[in-house]
Amino acid sequence: MQEHSFRRQEVRGFSDFSLTFARDSEAVVVGVVGELDCASGPTLEDRLGDLIENQGNRTVVIDLTNMTFVDSSGLSVLVGAYRRLRERGGDLSLRCPSRSTRKVFQITGLDRVLPIDER
């Protein structure tokens, strides 16, 4: 992946959560670092909303390589972003979920809804 820009954003008040942003060709790659839960989910939701609605990005990849935990509210944020992009003719994919995160997607059936890239 060739990164044209990179920005790491520490989220105030969450020592175990941060986001990274990079551009990979036509896609914006959002890296989730740490726990995606009811406390950190709204931050990711806001940032994705800005990328999709305000900046007009149509292809978003969410890199889960460094995500250590996800709960139902975090899953809801991912599904919401997927729906927003689909409504606008865009695409969202998830990249490199851990084994435990993959299991959560399988148990909830989201592995059949959300595109997952294992590279």
C-alpha cells in the first residue's frame, strides 16, 4: 500500500484507542487501534461520517489489524458506515481482523454482510 498521507489521531480520554488515516489509491484506509466499544465507537462513527458525508469519500477500508476488542456498539458503527456508503454507491471493506474479531463476525453473521479482506 502506498500511503500518500498519514495521520494518527489519539482520542482524548481513551488511552487504549486511536485511529490512523491514510490514502491507498482511491480508498481511505482507517486503522482502528485498541478497543472499539461503547466508549470509543462514537468517535469512529463521527470520523467515518466526516469522511463519507463531508469529504465525499466513496471507498473506505477499515484496517482491523490492531483492533483488540469489539462489542455490539462497535459492530453497529461498522454496519452503519457500510450502509451509508452503499446508499451513496460506495464500498466499505474490513481488512485483517484478528482471529477473535473474525469469530465475532461469524457468530453475528456479519461475515456474510461486510466484505472482509484478509491480506
